[in-house]
Amino acid sequence: MNKAIIVTGGAGFIGGNFVLDWLATSDVTVINLDCLTYAGNMENLASLEGDARHIFVKAGIGDSVVVRGLFEKYQPCAVVNFAAESHVDRSIHAPEDFIQTNIVGTFRLLEAARNYWNTLADEDKAAFRFLHVSTDEVYGSLKKDDPAFSEENKYEPNSPYSASKAASDHLVRAYHHTYGLPVLTTNCSNNYGPYHFPEKLIPLIITHALAGKPLPVYGDGQQIRDWLYVVDHCRGIRRVLEAGRVGETYNIGGWNEMANLDIVHIVCDLLDEFRPREDGKSYREQITFVTDRPGHDRRYAIDATKIEKELGWKPQETFQTGIRKTIQWYLDNPEWVANVQSGSYRDWVEKNYAERG
Ligand code: NAD
Ligand code: TYD
């Protein structure tokens, strides 16, 4: 078994941040398996050009022939599975891709990992890890005064996205219990930070504000999410990979619950400070309340006690420090923003918001 890991979905938002963070602190080669959907972007990895420690393979996790070949060729000591369809609104419009990638794709990846793992010597078998990156959305929606999600919460997914992630989590669990595959699962809250695709709330608000467009707030804007800076999530995953107990699930979150409208206000106020509007008015003027998302989960919150106590992980950024870094990154990278706002992105924005009135 070599010192190499397979990272799937490593051209996306969190996967890309993970690969950059990994190679900034380790010389273990990354085999980056990503089929480059609309959300995959090689520009996220531009700083790794010419770096022999990063091997990019353009293929889907469901492509068993390619995936089997990668296991045989590179003999990895771990797989970190980020690859997924990840946007709730898209899952409402078109669930099929979510079933194919998140469920069927994860199943095929597990099969390839299991077949490879069975060929390993005992010591390598014991050291191998399959880490599955999942979401807090599998636990469903909390009421205002409910305790935050712990690893013991039952699964109650409400959107096609969260249902498909829940199914993949169950498959991962089953591969451990049935076949002994050494798996780990992480369930994380909402991430934000550099390279976040501007279909998601925070980058959408930043980019729309700067473009002078309406800032769409779904429903009453009082839905609560628990925001975590993406690099803190990546560090949490590394820590779980290093020291997590096989077969266990770890919740990762920022202890940072905020209502969507408060998030939008903070982003507007920081943009007022960093890049004031020419007319001297606040970006808050652009806020527009639009029709709510069907089945919209009211509140997510993570109880991160287990990963803190067992593995000593804690977020390093507060929301105040992380959001300033994030906004600065978007201001410093207008070309990245312009390039991702391609034809298909514009089609999506038109489709999603036209119907909301
Ligand atoms: P993303 O949509 O930004 O990126 C997904 C990446 O996966 C893209 O590069 C895409 O090209 C690739 N991909 C899609 N289908 C693929 C397939 N069949 N084979 C190979 N590659 C494929 O997603 P993200 O926000 O970076 O999320 C990464 C993972 O983290 C997902 O599993 C998601 O469920 C989970 N997660 C996300 C958040 C969040 O706030 N974004 C929070 C918790 C968990
Ligand atoms: P999103 O970034 O899509 O993440 P998720 O649905 O996985 O939590 O949305 C975060 C919250 O912001 C969610 O409650 C929906 C809301 N939202 C808006 O109010 N307006 C928007 O334009 C978008 C994309 C999301």
C-alpha cells in the first residue's frame, strides 16, 4: 500500500479546499477523482499545476472500470468521498442526478474499495480508511428549542438531496457491518469560504450584491443554519481520518447558528465597508423576499462535542473572522467569479428565481 489517497469530488468547493489544505501540510499524493459537473472547477486547483503530488483523473465515482484501475495502480491507503450533487434547490427541480451520484455512485465506489481492500495484507487492511463526507441535513429539521443534532439523532431527511445523502450514509455503514470495511462518516453543517459556487446562499449574496442584482431571501429569512468556515471542516476531516474510531460517525459544526436574514445583513454591512456602493446607499437596499423553498427545513444545528472531546478538534475561525476572509476572497478574485458564471449558471439562476416571483 502506497502513501497516496483518493479524494473524490476534489474539484468542488469543499473537496478543492481539502486538496489544497492537504498538500500544504503533507507530501502524501492525492489522486483527485472528479467528473467535473457544473460544480467542478479546475481553476480551484490552479495553484497545484505542475505539482507531481496531485494527480487529477476526470471520471465519475460510478465508473467502476476507471475506479478499479485507480485502486490497482495507486494502492491508496485511504479514500475521502466528497463527490456528490450538493444543492437542495437543484434536487427539487431534478432529483435523478442526486440518486445516480449520491446513492448509486457511492455504492459503486464502496464496491471498488471493498474489492481492493480484500486484496491487501493484514497490516494494510487494518490501516485502510474509507471516509464518507456527509451533511447534517440527514437529521431533518429542528424546532426552535430542540437540542442540536448529536450522532444519536435519528435520520429524517426531507429533501431529495438529504434523502440521497442519508441513503449513502446507510450504505457506508452497511459496508462496515457486513464486510468489515474500515469506514468513517462525518456529518457537517453548512460551510462557507473561498471557491464556494455562487448558487449557495453566501456566495450568491456576495456576487449579486456586487453586480447590483436583487438579494433573494427565501420566505421570512428566519431559517437557521450552523455555519462553519470550510478550512475548519477540512481540518476536522483530516483529524477524523487520522484518529477517528473505525465505524463511527462524527458531527462537525461551528457552534454558530444564524438566521439567513442575519447572514444577508452581515454580508451587506461588510460589503458597505469593503466596497461601498457608488450611490452611498447600503447593499441592504437590494434585499428582496421571494417565495420559499418547498419543504424548507427550518433549523439545523450541530452538537460537535464528540469530535471535540475524542479528537481534540475545534474550529479555528469565528464567523466574524471567516466571513471577512470570504468576502475579501471574492473581492480579490473577480475572474474566478466571472468564469463560473457561465451560460449554464445563468440558466440555473433564471430558472430558480423566475419561479419565485
Ligand atoms: P460541490 O457541489 O461544490 O462539489 C461537488 C464536486 O463533486 C464537484 O467537483 C463535482 O464535479 C464532483 N462530482 C459530482 N458528481 C460526481 C461524480 N459522479 N463523480 C465524481 N465527481 C463528481 O459540493 P461541496 O459543497 O464541495 O460538497 C462536498 C461534499 O460535502 C458533498 O458530499 C456534500 O454533501 C458534503 N457537504 C457539503 C456541505 C456544504 O455546506 N457545502 C456541508 C456538509 C456536507
Ligand atoms: P443553501 O446555501 O442552498 O444551503 P442549504 O439549503 O443546504 O442549507 O441555503 C442556505 C439557506 O439559505 C437555506 O435556508 C436556503 C436559503 N437561501 C435563500 O434564502 N436564498 C437563496 O437564494 C438561497 C440559494 C438560499
